[in-house]
Amino acid sequence: MSLSFSVVICAYTQARWLRLLEAVASAKAQSLEPLEIIVCIDHNPELAESCREAWPEDTDGVRVIENRYPGRLGSARNTALEIVRGSVVAFLDDDARAGSDWLLRLAELYDSDPRIQAVGCSPRPRFERDRPTWFPYEFDWVFGCAYRGLPTERGSVGRLIGAAMSVRRSAALAVRGFHSDDHDDMDLSHRLIHHYGPESVVYDPSIRVAHYVTAERLTWSYFWRRCFVVNRGKVLAYRDMEEAGNLNADVAFGRSILRNAVPRYVLAPRERRPLSAVASIAGIVLAGLGHLVGRIYIRLGLTQPAATRGLDRPSEASAAAGAKATA
């Protein structure tokens, strides 16, 4: 097997410390040993110090670094992308826990088809409390998990879920890394597809990771804010993608909610949950309003550029580091 894997875990808050320990432990327990594990801290010196105490000087292959750019998640991932040595970079959220065969399953996919540049997994919710009966399964994307409507078999998709996505380092550098902080997974997926073609981004629902979902994320206030704010921000992210951006996946999702999800929650005997139907409709309406407000913001010049800092022009040193990655 010619591939080598760098696992990158970005973290920003001390509140997830126990989850971060679990994430790192799951990366260390892989049946296919990663070349390195990078923990990139996003503008939190206290957390960075805690991490250096836990993993001093590359203990057990874990290296602690800090985001060197002013942005958030996207720029933290760019910081790691510049220095990793693996030929494939596997990103894992700081509140996610991978199964022991995670990297091995990814490697098998990459080895099977050289056209594949990025592979996404299926983050499954690990709830802090019981799931509310009104919460539609189609909206599990709200808390960063796989949702009903994604393919049930391995295949090409328009975007991956950032909680557990991977990419060939050479491909990520070719599209100049992540250009968005709040929509970094979507941004990278669109740019890869534009650059390499639709078969380059693959989703495999059988490769799963456990993604921790706090009680706060299961509330109505969190639901409506995410539906509105995420779609408001997407407008700016799409503009920054230029010709790589499109609304095809968003339009298809909205149609699926109205044609399939709502009737199912109203009519299907086993899934008859009227409140889920109402929440689904509300989610689509809020998403549409968010998109409209985002367009108004841009027209009025009320937003800042969506692009993160970093990797606009990959340095020769960073490119050379990737070329020297060991198997």
C-alpha cells in the first residue's frame, strides 16, 4: 500500500477536552497506523498548553500546533495542511470518534481508483440526551451528522461532511486548500469537483464515525438558527467559489423535503410525526430566508470576504514536504 495518512484534529475549546482525548485515542488505535497525528489548536493558548502537556514533543506520534492564520476552522485546517507529511490527510472533528478500521477502509478506496481525490465518511450521532421526537432525520446535518437523503451506497456526491472527511494532499494543494471557515467542507468539495470532475469526491456510508451531539444542539433555538445562519453564510461562500459554486445540492435537498419527507411524516404509519413535518417545512423556509438575507448583505456590502488566509500560494517548502511523504 503506497499511501500514508496524516490525521488532523482541529480543536478550539476546553469544553470538549474529554471528547478531544477520545478523538486522539481513536486515531492512535487505527489498524492502519497513521504516519502522524496533528492536533491544531484554533486561537486558544490555554487549550494549546493543555495539549502540549498531554502530548509533549510528539508523544506517540501526536504533534500539537496552533492556527497561524486569523480565521477559524478552514484556516486551522490550512495550517495543518501546510506541514503534514502524509499523502492523504484525514480530518476528524475534536468531538468525533473513529472506528479502528477507519483509515484502512479509506486506503482501500483511494487505492481502488486513482480518480478519487477525496473520501467522506458517515458521522453518526452519539447523543448526550434522547433525540427529540420532532427533530427530522433529514436535518441531522444541523449537528454535523449524516442525514436522511444522502446516498445509502458508496458513490460520488456533491459535498462531504467535515466531521470525518479525507483528501489527497496533492489535490488539496492544487485547489489552494480551504477557502472558507464556516463552510470549509462544502467549499473544498466544490473546488475538487470543478478541478478533477464529479467522480473525484466519494461518500461511503458504510465507513462510520461517532459524532458527539450535545443537548444544546437538540433544541429548537439551535435548529432554527443553524438553518438560517448556515444558508445565509453559504451565499458568500458560493460567491467566493466563483465558477465552482452552484446550488444544485441545496435545490435538490429542498425538493426532497417537500416531496418525500413531509408526506412521510404525515402519512407513513411507522413514521407519522406531524411535528417533524412542521419542523421540516420550517427548516426549508428558514434556509430560504437565510439565502435571501445573505444576498441582501452582499448587495449592501455588509459582509467581509469569505476566504480564509493561507494556501493561496502554497510555498515550495510545503509542496516539497508532501512530495517526501513516506508510505
